[in-house]
Amino acid sequence: MRCKTLTLLSLAAAALVFTGCDGGKAQMTTGETNVLGLYKNVQESYAPTSPNSFTINSDELYTRKNFSGDKTTLLWGLITIEDY
């Protein structure tokens, strides 16, 4: 009886641990870096920024002629640095 209970608890714990796994099929796009949402960098993004974000454009910081189009977000999108 005790062995069955232990086996069932082990299976339930394993099911909780592996719930949501896709077997390694999900991948980020090329040129994307994400560290738990604290830091995210997308190369050649040119995507619009959320109105709930504090946005900094690189042309406001210094002048340059060749923009990369990279977008860096910090703290789950609270701060966005755009290079376009």
C-alpha cells in the first residue's frame, strides 16, 4: 500500500514538473536574447513600442547616421531603448 502511494506521489510530482514542456520545439527568433524578461534584446525589430513603456530613442542620446533597428527592453518592458 505504501509503495503504491509513493509511486502515485512521484508520478504526480513528475507531471507537475514537466507540465508545459514542448520537447524543445519552441525557439526564439534569430537575433533575440531574453533573460527572464529582465533584459530582452531583439535585433532589427522596428516594432512599435507599448504606450505603457518609458521609451528612450538612441538619437536622443547621441547623433549617428546608421541605425541598427535593435530594441532593448528592461524590467518586462517598463523601459525600452530603441535604436531606430
